[in-house]
Amino acid sequence: MGARRERYSDGHTPEIPIGGRVKRAFDIAVASTVLLLFSPLILTVAALIWVTQRNTVIFKHERIGFSGRKFYCYKFCTMVPNADGVLRDYLASNSEAANEWRENQKLKHDPRVTFLGHIMRKSSIDELPQLLNVLKGDMSCVGPRPIVDSEVERYGADMAHYMRARPGISGLWQVSGRNSLTYDARVALDAHYVRNWSFLTDVVILLKTIPAVMRPASTS
């Protein structure tokens, strides 16, 4: 499924992610339990994607992980084929959308997302395959939002905080406004989480995640 690739580096290379073995053991226990409980839903969604879209069921995209290591982040496929081309053409013909994308790296009305994809994104079902990333050690159940190379510059000095942790399926950004937050607000919350990490914080964030994803929000 793609091994880790080259490493992003800005000179900060922590040896152990925040939380150490305690956080890692907690991640494995939670991810294993959720995978077991949600396996019927996961199989059903995979079948629906295949039947309705005849598309790749699992989408993988390269992200930056702990200490700058690159990894492939998994999601259920929520987009049309040739999504990059669709986005490029849409932004080229819509200056308002282009400005929105530049500012937030997301769109309220994303032409790439399928009907089923909108449903999955609204409930965060599309992120269930990331439980495999947690078991592999690429991600954590709670952590900063996983980012791509093009976002590094916008993180600025806060990139050093980002690289101290494994990216998370959920995080402060998820339970503090989710997709309604500005990009800069999400970065600030990621940095705050890393600077002030505690095991109790992770537990509280996980408990808040379910009601957070059930609230109406932008599905981008």
C-alpha cells in the first residue's frame, strides 16, 4: 500500500512523538476496537462505493507525519475520477472559488465530491480507513490535522510543533468548529494541542468527536 517516502525536514527531528508509549498503546486499543465494531459499516460503504461509482474504494494521498516522515493517508473515495483536473478547471473559471481555495484549502461547494461522498464527509465516515494508518503507526486517534507539502509554508514556525506529533483522525480542530474554522485557526489549534498535550486531553477530544461530527457543517 506504499511505504513511507522521503522525509520533510526543517532541522527539527524529535525522536519520540508526544505521549510516547502511553499514547501509542491507547491508539492501538481504540483503533482496534472501533475497527471491530464498525466493520459491518466499513464493508457496506466499500460495497456502495464500488456499485455506485465503479471507482477506487480506498483513496490514498501523501501527507507529512511525525518528524517530517511522509506517509500515505487512507480515506474512502469521495471524489469523481480525474478530481485534480476537475478542480483545476473549476478554479480557473471561478475567481471566487479560487480565492476561497487559496485562503482555506477547501471549498464549500466542491465539484469533485460525489453525492455519496458528501454523505460520507458530513458524517466523517470517509475517514474510517485512517484507523489502518493508526495501527501502522503513521497516525494517532488524536493529533494535528494531516497536511500536504503545499501547506508547510503556511504553518511557519508552528511547523516545529506539528512535527512533534503523529497526525490525528480527530483533534482540537475537529471538536472546536470543524470545517467552519479558518485555516489559520486550525493551525493555531494544532500548535496549542501539541504544546499542551495530556492523556486526559486525548480522552476528552475523543468523547467530543462523535457529537462534533453529527453537527451540521460544511462537508468540504
